[in-house]
Amino acid sequence: MSVRHSGIVLIVVLVLVAVLSASIYGFVDRMLVEQRAVRFATQQAQSRQALHAGVAAIQVMLADSPSIVAVNGGVYNNPARFAQQSVPSGITETSDACLLSVVSPIIQMTGSYSGLRYGLWDESSKLNLNTLVQHFSDKQQQETALLALPGMTSPVAQAILDWLDSDNESRPEGCESDYYTSLAQPYQARNGPLKSVEELLLVRGITPALMFGLDQNRDGVISESEAISNTSSSTDNVSGSMDFGWYPYLTIWSAEKNVNQFGLPRIDLNGSDLQQLSTDLSAVLDSEWVAFILAFRVGQAYAGADPGETMNGRSVDLNSGGQQKIDNVLSLIGARVQVTFPGEKQPTVLKSPFSADPAQAASYLVRLLDAVAVDGQSNFPGRINVNQAPFSVLATLPGLDPTKISLILSQRIVDPIASDETQWFPTWLFTQGILSLEEMKAIYPYVTGGGSVYRAQIVGTQVTGVESRAEVVVDATQNAPRVLLWKEMTSAGGQVGSVLTQQMSGTLPP
């Protein structure tokens, strides 16, 4: 072979080697990219799997009775149960460890939301739109409740109420289906219960800025970019009450399980079988209390001048049937009834053993209210938790002016674990002098000391930073808590996990 031919062969070989090297490098690079993609997908799947573990942890905790839940640290702020719990992945590398957190907004002493805590969010701390029309039959009262929300206007409030009510008659500043069907993309008004709070975005005048405020990715944290991007919003937010829009103030899920602290059904004071009622009450209440409750049922209300007397060991005729229903447990306080005892011809006026003095009422109300109710239904929907509701939600309740609300905020203990039994029920507003007895009676059907349906964000975070997030609503009004809502929030963005890590390390205020 000539020198020239040898040189040509060498050049060809070098070119082939270069081409093969480039091909191999490209193949290896693609394999590395694929490896990273597979690893990311695996970590994403693991973080998503952690979300299901979070839901299961919530359901297990809520399946216990209220007293057991309290022993286990409660659900308001429980880092031992809900803060960055390690979820086994089946992989030994440290980089594949997954941390699970369950978080909700912190309720500040001012009655606003700011920051995150490790716990559940009581849906009863919000205004239930689906029970609003049922609770308040007066249309003006319905609108007044909505107008208590920050940024709300009469046209928007009336449009919401027209969307909810069953008729097709528009309120003066509202609108019905005739408006919505005239749009470029027509649709009908719901004219019934909402399927989700987000459905309000279909109502005339409601925008994402009103619905979600600055927190457009709904991670519970106002990032710098969110604050900057929303500076042009026309919503008045000087006080910060609309940082998160109306979303934290509204619900369609709230309900309170009708059980006592041990998870047993409360006794229905209006049961038709008075003999059984007597037996049930005698097992948990003082004999004097039981005798008066039964006398209340078979007798008649009395409003005359006779101050009344005690039962003195006498018994009423339970076979006469219950003539009088008890519409409110608080109606027993300071009441007088007129009954005719067996063998007597003249009726006797009896006075209640339940004193109307707030200090004395504090000594018996918790025991009474934990044992009985005026309805045998399994749960009560739509009552507002006065211990955790923000200022704007408390303002939707009839009879609560800003002064009374400020007193509630200053005297309540938000975390049930930190409070004593006096705040188990909303009647502490009466026993602590914020409301009169009559005011308490008027508001009692609409309030509670705590609900049984909870919302939370569940966050699964890899130490590499891969994060998945979901918003869930869990209903514990049944013996087996069930998931009412699962909303995938990962695609919305935000990095809740990194914020929680900073809180845990002390580099970010809680």
C-alpha cells in the first residue's frame, strides 16, 4: 500500500472513530437524561403516593372519639402527627426519602389568616353557602350575611343568592338564568346547592382575584411574584383581609356530628317515647334535671307572676304524651312550666333548676349540652365555629357587632387542646358575658364550638425538592371518615415543602 493510500485510510478511520465517539457520547447523554427523567418521575410518583398516606393518616385520626383525638394531640396544630413525617419508599438511598406534611392556615389573634400550621382546617369556621338560604328565610338577612365579607357588594351578593335559591325571580340587583343564557357561552343558573365553592366563578361579577386574592396558586403563602403580579387588582385589600380572597371564608361542606365527647349519640329531648327518654336521661343527668325536662315536655310554658317551685321529688304522668317541644336546649334555662301532677286538680308552676345566672350556668352547661340535643339527626350542617372563625365570618352572624366580635377574638382559645371544657360549646359567649341569655338563644342554632368536616393541604416532598400537593376535605360525621374532595394542586405551582422546611429550621417565621 502506498503512503498516500495509507494516509487516506488513516483519515477515514479517524473520521469513523470521531463519528462513533460522537454517537456514543450522544447516546450516553441521552441515557443520562433518561435516567434523570426516570428518577424524577419515580420521585414524583413517590411524593404523590405520600399524599394518599396523608389522607389515610387523617382518616385514622378522625375515626376516634373527640376525647381520644384530644389525647393524641388534636387536629388543630399537631406536628407530632402532621409535620414532615417520613414515608417509606422501599429504596435505601437517602435522596429518595419522602416527607409528608398536612398543613392549614394559622388563625391569628386578630381573626385573620397568615402562615401555615401542621393540622386540619375546620370547615365550620367558614360560612356555608348551601345552608345560608335555609338558615335565614329573610332575603335581607341573607344579603346582610354576605355583605359582611370583605370586598362584597350588593350586586354580587344578590347574584350569588339568585344562583343559590330555587326560584327564577331576580332580586333588584341580582340575575337569574335569563342573564347567563344571553352570554356568548350560555349556561343556566344553578338554582340549588353549589357543587363546589369554585362554582362561584360562574356567578356574574366574581373574578379569580375576588375568589383567591393574591394567592393564585393556593399554597397558603403569598410569594413576592404573586404580590407584584396583583398590584393592579381593583380589589380593596388595605387590611390584608383579601390576601387569600373569599376562598378561606366560604364552604359547602361544614357539618357537626351530633355525638358527645365519647362519640355516643346525644339524647334527643324531643323523642316521642317519654318513658325511654326518662330512662336515657336518668343514666347521665341529675334526677332534678331529668324531672324538670320531663315536666317541660308534658306541661305548658308559663309566663305569669308565680315564681314557681321545685319538683320536690314529685313525678309527672309520662303517659299523657309530650305536648310541648323543646326548640332550643337553652330554652330550659330560667324557664317555668305549669303541670298537673297525678292525683292533683290544680296545676303547679315549676321553676327550672337551670339558673340564668352566667356564673352558675358555666357550672352545668357543658355537661347538659354534651348529653342532649333537640333533634335526633346524625349531624347539623352549616353551624359556624365561633372558636376558629375569622372576623369576617363571625360578622355574618346575626347580632354580632364589631365590638362583640373583638371580645370573642380576645377571649377565645383557638386550639381546643389548649382550652378547657368551657369552650367546647359556643355558650361560653353567654357565661363569659359577651352575650345576654336572649342573644345567646337567638344565635345558638347557627353556631358551634367545633365541626366534624375538615380541609387540609397534603404535601409530599422529596429531599431533592420534588414536591406533590393536594387539597382534601374529609368528612368525619360518619363512623368511617370519607373523602369529600380531592383536588390535585401540584400543577398550580408553589413550593409549600420548602416553606415548611424553613419554618422547621427557624429561618422563616411560622
